[in-house]
Amino acid sequence: MLGADAVAKAPADGYTLLFSSAGALSIVPNIAPSMPYNPQKDLLAVTQALKVPTVLVVSTNSKYKTFADLMSFAKANPDKVNYGSAGSGTTTHLEVELLKREAKLSMNHIPYRGAAPGLTDLMGGQVDLMMVDVPVVLPFIKAGKLRALAVTSATRIPVLKDVQTTAELGLPKVEVYNWYGMLAPARTPPEIVNRMYGAVGAALRSPDLKEQFAQQGVEVVASKPEEFGPFIFAETARWGALAKAVGAKLD
């Protein structure tokens, strides 16, 4: 919020830009008691840079060896499974709530102040599961500290090629991504926006950079400004409805 607000109020000269995830643009406006900026009016879309799938992880010591194990126990034992998140209203919270809704589960939410303490407790067995951006937990999966049970992408991720998608596991509506994009102050002239999109888009489409992101399970998007704006609007409606339904509040 602080970063987005600073850019919204910055000179519209192309020298102050915002690089943000979904949170400040599509989720926070729906759960904050008041907002110092309006993402739709005060910021101008430049490009959606990246799309980051989520992975459902448990500790390697967990009794849940597969996604089916987890679903079976959770359905038979309402409120006996605890899931951690980076905080109320974060993507790590709402993505599990979406899973709960689609799978018709009842699980307890344990919010943390950031993903790091949540993952520490997950590996220590204090919580049962988390849904986190792939790059955040990929090192722990490779190190054998976490077990991946499902990914939320439309297709399998090459770096986790043996992990099934939620669609393959019978939950096609649990296809979710965190995403990152660049924005400018709303009054930025079109020629500056287009120049910035051209430069950033060219960098994102470079083979070396695409390969670097692919190794982390991240997909390059590099969408046009006229595509990114409506996308933010649609994401705001999608996550806003879910946040309100589950009573998410800004901690």
C-alpha cells in the first residue's frame, strides 16, 4: 500500500514506477477500511510482467503423502486440519479459501505476519499445509524439507513435472496465480507508457530471462497496457468477492 500510494502521488514523468503483485492492486482495495489511492483511477497499467503459480505444500514428515490423503482426512475430520498463510487477505490465505470452497472443506486458518514464519512452523509441524508461490518454496522442496501435493497452474510446471495440477485432481476452478506487473501514475503521457512497455517487454521476452524465470516455475507474460488494465479489474472482482465472503481483513 505504501509503495502504490507513493507512485500514485508521484510526478507523471516516467521516472517513478510501481512494480507490484496482486495484493496491493486487487486484494487490499477490497479489505482495507480506507484506501489512500484508487488503483483504477490513480495508476496506469504498463504491463503484466509475470504469472506465478502456487503450490500446495506439507512438511516431508506429514502423514499426508498425497493430495488424496489430505482431502480424505479433511473431509472426514472438519476443522482438524490447520493451514498457515502470510496473513489475512493475502494470496496465501485466499487461495486456500478457494480450495476449501471448491472441495467443500472446513479447515482452520492460522495467519502469520509473512510467509517466512508460516513456512518455519509448517516444516516444524505446527501447521499442516500452506499454498505458496512456487519460487518461494522450490528450494525447500528440492532440499527435501517440504512435499508438494498439487500446483494451481493450468498445466504441469516443468520444475515440478511430477506434481499434478488441481485440475487433474478434480478441482478445475482452483486455477490461481499470483502475478506481478508494472504501473505508472495515472497522468503519465501515452508516449512514456508505450516507451516503458517497449523496453520492459523486450527484456521480458529475451530468451535468457525467460529461461531464468522458467527455472523458478514462473511464466513471463509481457502483456500490453490495454490488456493489463482490464486484467487488474477482473482480478479485483474475483478476489474481492472471495475476500468479502470469508471476512478477510487487513491486519
